[in-house]
Amino acid sequence: MKEANTPAAAELIHVGALEIRYLQTAGNGTETGMFELRVPPASMVPPPHSHSNNEELVYVLEGVLRYTVGPETRDLQAGEFMSTPRGEVHAFSNPHAVTARALVFNTPDIGPQYFREVAAIVNAGGPPDRAKLMATMQRHGLVPAAPPAAPPH
């Protein structure tokens, strides 16, 4: 019988102030990946993006996480969740006073390598190299959203 992953054995990846603790990678008959995400207040977060190959579900464990899928933005409390279909633009942030903690499920799994690569760029010191970040996102099937159109004059 396969030994289950446990939080103690899970890989912890720091991307700036964000913490990603990878709990389940694809394999052994499943395509789903799962990680615990910790988002301190006012943390730098990824830009709005979509996943061309992955569905995502975010379930909040502690705190409040602001989550946007398409035109809908909600402040998710512990026990609440939102799902993101493939190709739908989404984003998250924590404008609140306490750290938010959530479980994030991706099908198929994005995998921890994406977060390792982003961590190397973000944690290198100084402002992150935006071109390298965008290239890394795209290589792993994440599509940065186009900036909002300027309002007409």
C-alpha cells in the first residue's frame, strides 16, 4: 500500500511572503494536485491569470481570502470555497488583517516545480524580473490576463 503524504513530509516553498506546502502531486492513479497556501496580509500575489489546462478549487481554512473568478469577487471565510474552470481569469489577495490559509486543488496538477521556479525569480532580491515570471507562467500553462482597457475619454 502506498504511504500517504503528510504535512510533515510535504515540501514547503516560499514565494516572497507566500507559503506553498505541496501535499499531493499527481501520480498513482490521480491527476489532482493539492497544496496549502498561506497568504499574509498585503502580500505580493500573482497577477490575474487563467490556466489553459487546469481546473482549480480554493477552500479557505483560516482567515479571509479575497478571490476573484471572472467578474465575481468574494471574501471567502473559513469553510467557503470557489472553483475556477479552465480558461477562466482568476486572482487572489489578502487585504485583511490576518493571514489567510487555504487548500488549493488543481486538476490536472500544476506540480511543485512551477512554484520552485517562481520562488527562484521572486526571491532573487530586488524587483522580480517580470519577463522571466511571465515566461515561467506560460511554460506551465498559466496565461497572464490582459490589462484592463483604459476608459474612453
